[in-house]
Amino acid sequence: MTFLKILSQLNHVSYTDGTTIGNALGITRAAVWKAIQKLQSEYHIEIESHRSHGYRLVDPLIMLDQQFISGAINHKDVLVECFPSINSTNTYLQNASLKFSYHICIAEQQTRGKGRFDRVWSSPFAENLYYSLKVSLNKELSDLSGLSLAVAVGVTKALSQSFPKLDLKIKWPNDIYVNGKKLAGILIEVKAESNAQSQIVIGIGINVNMRKNDTVTQAWSSLANELKTYIDRNALAITVSNALITTLKAFEKEGFAYFMDDYHHYDYLKGKSISLSILNKEVVSGVGNGVNELGQLRLKIGENEQRVFTSGEATIIKR
């Protein structure tokens, strides 16, 4: 795509004139100008234009590098694919045949990014990490309870090690929070196979360099907002990949019990008053009391009653 090649010619420090860009790519100045307009209008990339000097990115922008990411993953039999734009990384992997032990799909942009309950996952171009991994685990469907929490633990630990200034928490069942705001979400889709195998697609969306977004209604933050610096998504993709594959190997062998202590360390709901909305429209209120060995939420209701829940959406009750 011409506009992606033009992006590679631009930087946020100095200007590059249209003639230089055109000569490098074998296109006219007019074609450069049209591509710049498309980057600004359709992909919302801020580009500063100067009549004498040319074009300059307002903010840093490092594109995904498939070869670099693939070469830095320290596990074997992994296929990495990066796309400029895709409907959904999860949907793509659901429809792809699994020819490697791990198949990873990452995109600069999703046109139909999805979260839980078929919600739209906002996916602005080249700002965040839109990431999915497909794997076949030697587990029955009934043995996958707690997988989303195990994945959340693995990713949260990796992020904490990479960015030790952040106080990260896991909000049951599948979100990562920082300072009371959503930083990342996890979506797991499972299909049973024969011989006690389960084919799993794990989608992870992390807010990385997004500074503003008027379409997201809930409280959110990003790594760049928290750390006040631009984050290279290639390095982040490598970190997530290595942590996730290690997590999956441990989960296949040990189940969620292996991750419980770490989960309790990161538990965002522990001791908080919660309103839990369940799929059948029932709403239950109580105090978060951790999770059990199956990853089910324990909710203390009143003085003596305690219930466990396999799914639902928790909201903190503000006093």
C-alpha cells in the first residue's frame, strides 16, 4: 500500500519534502499529496504540512515489523502475521487452519474489532496492540475454566516487569486495569475438537499509544498516558507473545491452580463492593472475595452467604 510506504518515509523530528518521497517510491508529488490526505482523513494520523519543507509526523509512529517480531519470540513453531488492516484478528484466526503450534495475528487496525458480548473494540490505526493467538490445547472444554484469568496473569506480570512504575490489576474475568481505568481486554473463543483437544483463539487488546478517543464510553487509559512516553508496539508484541506462550504451556500442564497466588496479588475486585450483572439479567450485589480454583468469582453477600459465579460483568459500587 502506497500510504504505508509513505509513512515509512516520514518522521516526527524533521520534514521530508514531497519530491524526495516521490522519488523514493517512484510516484508523483501529486500522488504523495493524495496519500497524505488519506492518512490524515481516513487513518487520523496527524501530519504537519509546510509549503517549503514538506511533511512531518506530529507524533512518533513505529509500524509493526513482522520479521522483527517473529525473530525475537523465544519459542519454537510459531507463525506471526502482521496486517495493515483486518476485520478482526480473532475472526481471521478462527477461519485459518492451524499449521503451526502457535499462530499469531497482529494488525495496525481492525475494522470490526470485538470485545465480550459482541461489543465493538475501538481499533484506531497504528495506536494500540490488536493481537490474537491460536493454539490447540490438550484440554477438554470443561478443563478450560480459569484460562482467561491465567492469560490475564501472564500478560499482567509481563507488563509489570516491562513497566515497573505501573500498578496493574486484573478485573475479573478478563480485563487489566491501571489506576481504576481499563488498559487491556482479553477475549477467548473456544471450539472443541476430537481426542480431548480444544482449539482456542485468544484475543488481547492493549491501549498503547492512544491519547484520546471519543468513541470509548468507559474509563480507560493507555501505556503512553500513564508513562508519558511513546511505546514501541513491536517490543510489546514480543513481550506479550513470549509471556502468553509460556502461560499456555503452564496452564495445559497445571491448570488455573498454578496461577492462583499471582491472581490474588493482582485482584482488582478483592474487598470491593460489587454489582454483578449476570447473563439472565439477574443483578447480585456483594463484596469481592477472590476466586476459587476454577477461576470462579467468590462474592460475599451479607454476613454469612457466599456465592460463586462463572460469568458476569462486575461494576464497582462507589460509596
